[in-house]
Amino acid sequence: MKDEKKPELGMERKNIEANSGGSVLGLPYPKSYDGSEDFVCYLKTFNRVATAHGWMPARCAQILPLYLTGSALAIYEGMPDREKNSWKVLVEVLASRLKKMSTKEMALVKLAERRQEFGESLEEFSNDLKKLVERAYPDASFELNISALKLEDDQKKNLKTEIENMAKRFREEICLEKFKYGLLPEIREKIIFMKVPSSLAEAVSQAKRVEELNLTIKADTWKRMEETEVNAALAEVNEVGEINADPDNDWGDEQIDPNFGPYYDEYYNDHDQYYDHEQNYIDEECQWLPNENNEYWGEEEYQDQFGNDFCCFDDRGDQHWPTDQTGFDDY
């Protein structure tokens, strides 16, 4: 809103809003309009507000200018008084002039901000650029009052054709520039090193080749990543299998405890003569019977060959505790 330049308009607008009783009724007031939006859409909203307040057409012609700012206000001030006094003529002239201006200005803004969106095809992007360029640079932008020139008819015709070709080349160059720098980064970073295209169609063709190349690279990369992950998983499985199959890595309880497993078997086999339970041991009397391997039986020795204490009998048949020869009964 630019009421600083026209303070009298701002004061008059405030007076209208204060005297209309709208604040009491809770009715809204029109919004300001600077010409950047569609005037027809704004006018529809303005008419609804005017109807709610009961403003007649003549009154609307007086109130509308109070809400115009920027380029819209400039166009209004450039109109003759006879067009300003009639509500119908006023809105028709404003709509016609603001439509041309807003269409061009909005197209320029959109063209400056236009970028290829993710998932948008190259054809869609290029076609939209062409439409924006045609709206931003209409034929009227290149018009020349040829009739005012003192030229022959053939010269005027040739000049008109040259102007049309110039406008076409200009639009083509704008499209090329916007297309090149509006592409997705993964395409733009490669196409800038390619041959400068002579037309938009050639630029689209180049971008397609880059796009296909990127897709191929992505597919190969994903394939290699999947193969790497599979190989890594298989290697891990094989490593676990080798560890489980290696006898040197058997950490079962039977190997740690010498009373079980291969240690026990080896010990028992080497000293089997001392563990011949069927021949040399009497369960009822809990004593060892003599044999050729038990050379110390019945003597004063108290330990076997392996240093193990045992209870023994002397030659008289008395049982002794092996540590001090004390009679077992006395002990």
C-alpha cells in the first residue's frame, strides 16, 4: 500500500469506512490492489463487498480508486475523467489495460523463477518455458509503426518479416538460456560442457542423452551395490561356518573339563590297569586286590604310583590309615 504518495486517498478511505457503519455490522472492506494479480478476480471480490455495504455503481466508481495502488493506480490516473465517472466504463478499461500488463509482468516473474521440477519430463519443462516466453514477450513488444516510415510497400513487407524473425530468434534464445540453467542439477552439470545448441529442440535432445546416461549409471551403481552386499553377506556366512567346523575352535565344556572328552579318554586308556574295576576292586570290602601292576599292595607305602593316598592292609590283615599307620579301628 502506497498511501504515503497519496495521503489524501488514505484519509478519504478511512472516512468512508468510519461513516459507513461497517465496523458496527462487522462487514469487511475491499483489499488494496496493485495490479500484480488478476483484476477480474479482484473485481468479483470488490463487488461482493460493495453489495454487502449497499454501494451503488456511482458510489463504487468513487470508492474503487481509493483501494488502487502501484501500477493500477497509475493506470487509473492516466484515464480521462469521462472514463472514471462511469462505473461500467471504468472497470472495462481497467480490466483491459491491467490484463495486458499483469499477464506480461506475471509471466516475467514466473519465467525468472521457473525450474525443472523433480519428476517433470524435459518436454513438459521446455513447453512451459515457451508459453511463458510468449506471454512475457508478446508480439506487441516488437511492434513498429511501419506505416509511418517512408518506405516502399515491398520494403515495408520485408521489414515486417525481419521484425517477426527477430522476435522469434529472441524468444528462442530466452528459452535456451532458461532451459539450460533451469534443468535439474544432475543434468545441468553435464550439459554445460556439451556443444552449444542452436535451437531449443537440440537442447532438449542433449538433455535427454544426459538423462539416459545418468539413469544407466544409477542402474549400474545399484547393481554393483547389491552384488557387494550379497558377497559380503555370503563371506560372513562362510566365515561363521568355518569357525564352527574347525575342531581347534571347539570351546565346549567337555574340552575345558579334563574329566570329560579326549583328555579323559587318553588318561583312562594309559592307566587302564589301575581302573580294572571288574578284576581288582571289591565293592563290598572297598579294597583293591593285588595284581602284577600293584606291586606296593600290603606294604608300608601309602600312595600309589600317581601320588594318590589309599587305605591298605598289612600282612596281619589289619587295616591302616595310610598317613600314619594308625589302625583303622583305633583311628
